[in-house]
Amino acid sequence: MENNLPALRAERGWSQQRLADELGVSRQTVISIEKGRYDASLPLAFSLARVFACRIEDIFTPEG
């Protein structure tokens, strides 16, 4: 699963820690999602969409 979390964070000037705080997760979780080592759970994906005021599909796309 690919994602554009780094770009979304950059648009807001947020650090990984700031995003983690907004989501109530660890910074390591944000790092792992951004690097594609961890797929966000459905509740976490909805939280990301809420934080960035977009659809889940705007954040995550299937690889290939």
C-alpha cells in the first residue's frame, strides 16, 4: 500500500510527532506507515482522513 502522508504532513508543516499526537499513536507508528512497513488499521485510516479532511482513497493507493 502506497501513501502520501509525507506530502500531506509537509503541506501543513507538521512533524511526524505532531501527526502522531493528533492521531493518538506513537511517532514510530507514523514512521512505519509512511515507509510502507505497516498498513494502517481501518479505524486509523478513518482518523487520518478526518485529520487531513479528505477521503481514505486520497491518502492510500494500492501498489502498482
